[in-house]
Amino acid sequence: MDSSHDQSQGSHSNDHRPTKAQVQFELAVAASRQAGIDIGVAALEDGHPDFLHEEGKILVRDAYLDRVGQVVGGGQTVDGLLTGVTLYSLEGARISNVSEALDAIDRQLGVGVATPNHALSVTPAHGCPATEPEEVAVGVSPDPGMCSGHDGSGVYIHVIDTGLVDDASAHPWLAGVTGDKDPIPPPPPTGQVPDHPDYSGHGTFVAGVARCMAPLSEVHVARDFTPAGLLFETDIVTRLDQALNLGPDVISLSAGGTSRNDLPLLSFESFWERYRHYKGVVLVASAGNNSDRRPFWPAAFPHVVSVGALAANWRSRASFTGYGPWVDVYAPGEDLVNAYATRTYVCREPPHVGQIRHFHGMARWSGTSFSTPMVSGLIAARISRTGENGRQAADALLAAARAQALPGVGPVIYPCETGEGRAHATGYGNHHHHHSADCWGHCCPGARC
């Protein structure tokens, strides 16, 4: 039986303040419902968030549609969105609650016949980033900075995210990057803390990190996520399918989520069949910021390059990163500096609720959201240097990462490394943990520090 239960409102222990994850979930749910998106929250027995899902609907394997209808006592097909999988409405069914319906289906038909339509997120709650953006000095350079040479030439990186802010091209390393407009909301009235998340600028930061690793790559940032930073798994699959039609070499996805009973996302089963026919393209996805080893989807799928985050010292895992045997590689993801919006931002999450921050086109940010485009950019750089396709370049990069694996961490890769030798960087940016002149000022494997 599912160890979680649905809750229409966030529940907190009477003895404790809400955790950061609880606040993040509640902000995302509130914003989604304001936008008319019906989000359900599944919580663990201790009240902590488990996963988000579409309320009133489930995903069902086509072969079991009739029997599922009998188990739940009604309902109807919404759409056969995917080959072999159908989105099924519980409206009018005898069992209309998602959790109760799935428990009944598990008992009578078996586990995996039906699942929630999970909501995946670019938010910090079981997603990315790990922190809210932090202010940096005016005129600061990206850190890590741009790699030298002509890496990325002729290579296309497609970023599924929040779009691109209007003034992104003011940053030299983002010149030529295209994207859907990422609108910046006005600041709230003085003294008011917004009751919804705001991830504007997330896609711009992601694109900046990728472009620093592959300065001549073609990058497009799609605006696929809602203002709350959420997208149902069925919609993610549709966006990925559309991205395949554009012919990218690399698809970079800094989003994901946990699932009911940690089962793989059902909607992706048909996508993998299509994905394998697109020879050469590689999907790179973030391992999440849950600080645990629970699978984070879609990164945990074997068809995906899953990316965790190294701490600011580059010698240990970041405290927030997802980890475990399903994570392929770890890259720097804490205290990165890159392009952001010019705006006033009011913090929404503990412990900084209500704090006002002013940004001038750059920010410091942490999360596997940002270690992911670093790896995407390095794959693109290798493609242009070797002539390999995306999957071949990813395999070679992961082999190099395994060759320099860190005890207690796993395979690691550093900025400007493409698996062909020493990193090729133009400068050290403004990172504050310099230990040597190797690997961007860090004491990397094999270096004398």
C-alpha cells in the first residue's frame, strides 16, 4: 500500500515550524491552484511532502483500462496521450480520490498498472534549485567562467525550463542564445511576502552555465513550466517529444520529482521507444535537491545522464544533492554565479522569508539545476571537439568522470573538462575556494595542491 496520503492543505506538526520543503510545496500548490491547475499533495506518514500530482486523474496502462474502470467504479478516458498509456479521469467514479483509487488498483490488479500523473518541478521542493538566488556585486563575472577555444560550435542544446529574460543578450556569453520570453513579475507591495513561488530567471541562469562550458553552442531555452515551476509528467513527455523534432544534440532538463512508491514514471515508457530511434541525442537531467537517495525522475531512468552536485569545495557532495547508484556524475552545483534577471526579489522561504534582494543581471545560486547544464555544456563541447554524437560524447565524458571518482562521492567532472585531458579555462571567475591553478582553482584528482 502507498505509504503516503493526500492532503488538500499543507499539514505541519503542532510542535514544529514548517520545514523548507513544506513551505516550498505549499507555495507551488497555491500558485498552481490560483492558475486553475488542480494539484494534489501526497504526504508521508510523518507529514512531510512525498510528491505532487494531478488531482482527480491517474495514468493507466491501456491493456487494463476496462478492469481499472471496474475497480474504481466508473470514470472515463481523458485522452490516449501516449502509446500504451492513457490519462484517466476519476470524475463520477465510486472511488474518486487518487490515493484511494491507486491503493485499490494495486490490491486487485497489481502494482504498476496505474500511477498518479506526477507533477515535476523546477522548484526547490523535491526539485531545483536548492536555494533562492543570492545577490552578487555589480559587474561580477560568471563563476565558473567561459572555457577557452571554440567548443560547442555546430552543436545544439535545447533547454526545457522557464524561458529567457529580455536582457540576457547583454551578457557576452549569452550572445546568440534564443528562447521564449521569461516575464519578470513586478515586486510585491512593500512589506508583503508573495504567497507563490517565482522562478523567473531560472532558465537564463541554466543557459548561462551551459554556454560558459560550450561558448559557441546553439542554445534555445523553451518556456515550458508554469509560473509555479510545475509541469505534469504527461506534459513533460509532450515537450520532450516536441524537442526531439527540433534535432538537438543535447536536451537539458533541470527539473523532476519523486514518485509514488518510488516507481518509474509511467508516461515515460512510450517516450523511450521514440527516444531510442533518435540516434545521437542525449537527455541530461538533474538529480534533485532532496538530500537523499530516493530516485528522482526522470534523472533516475537508465536512458538519462543524471547529474548530482558537488559542494563549493568540489571535494564532497553538496549537502542538498540527490545521490545513490542511479546518479551518473557529480559536477559543481553550489555557489555558482551566472546570468539572472534585473529585478527586486522578495524571499519566500525560511529562514529568509521577507528579505528583499536586489539583482542587476547576475546572481549566485545553488542546486542540481545548475550542475546539470554544466554537464550538458561539457557534452556539447566534446561533440564539437571530437565529432562524436551526443550519446557517444556523454559516454566518453562519464568514463572520464568514473576514472577520477572521489571516495564517498562517485564519478566527478569539472568545468571545461571534456575527457581529453586538462581543463581549458580562460580564468577563474570569482570563486572563493581557490586551492591551486588546476581545475579552476580547486585541488582536483591528480593535482599537486
